[in-house]
Amino acid sequence: LQPCCMKRVCNGCILAAHRRGILDKCAFCRTPHPRDDASAVAMIQRRVDKGDAGAMHFLGETYFLGGLGLAKDVPRAIDLFTRAAELGSPDAHLSLGNAYYTADGVEEDKPRGIHHWQQAAMKGHVLGRHDLGIAEQDKANYELAVQHWMISAKMGCEMSLTGIKEMFIDGHATKAQYFDALKGYQDAAGEAKSPQRKEAKRLGM
């Protein structure tokens, strides 16, 4: 994720930019890379001040983990996640769901965590959908878990495909469901491939 524009730039695009001589700028917006952690934080903060939900989530993750030279500050991270979620950020909903469901830095509140995963999933976040499957698996609602994972596997989530495979082995999913999920996963993975990404992987990027 680029701190200048909050865009995710794949290694294939970075490789293509490097081959065009763009070495010290963002491959998406062409902003010069930050000189150091403090410069990166300043870039992100400017976008936060303008109400950028993606930047709020990024800064929240940075405080949550204690990165870019910032001291770990979970309450501040949760506040940033909440503000970003209110602005519609699926990533922020996912992070809040993870925190509340697993009691990671906050008091456990599984219903609240599930609510945020639902919001993330409804906005198309593949991991939000996958995590809803985990929540149903935890309650032994295997049929619902498989239904969630069928959706996320077909969006390219390998963890969901593995979950369905394990459900099949344990007798909680059918062979037809597993092969349907496998085909959907392979289709999604194929769509995500590109010559540039393949070359970047070969070069170890």
C-alpha cells in the first residue's frame, strides 16, 4: 500500500515502472517515495486530515502494530478504525471484527466482531467473508461455514478452499461442493495472473 495515494500496487506494476525508469516514485501516482518513516507518516496524516478512509485504516494499522517509528497505541488504532469504518472502509470493518472477535487489544465482543465482518463481507471484502465462515465453524454451524467459504473461495481465497477441503474430509461438505469451490478458486486465481506478475515472482520481488 502506497502512503502517498493509498493504492495497492502489485509487484508486476512495480516491475513495469522500474523498466520505464521510474525508480524513486510511486508506480501509481508518481509521487516521490518518502525519505524515511517520519515522511511516510506525514504523508498518511495529510490524507487522514482530508477524511481519507483508507489512510485512516492504514494509520490505524500502523498504531496497532507499532510501525513506521510510532509507538504501539491500540486505543488510537481502534478510534482510527472506527472513523474509517463509519466512512465505509471494508478494511477497517475487517480490522475491527478481528480485534473484537479475538479480544486483540480490546475486550472480547464476538457479536460486535461478527457485525463488522458482515459489513466487510457485504462490501466485497474476501477476508470478511472467510472470517464469517470461521465464526460459523466455531459454533459448529458447518453448513453455513461452507456457504461462506464457497463464496470466498470463488473470490480467490485459498484459506477458504482449504477449509472446505477439511470440511469434506470430516464429512461436513460434499465432494461436489469441494470441486465447485476448487474450480471457482482456480478461475479467480487465473484472472489475477499477468505476465508482469509472473516475471516479478520469477525475479523474487
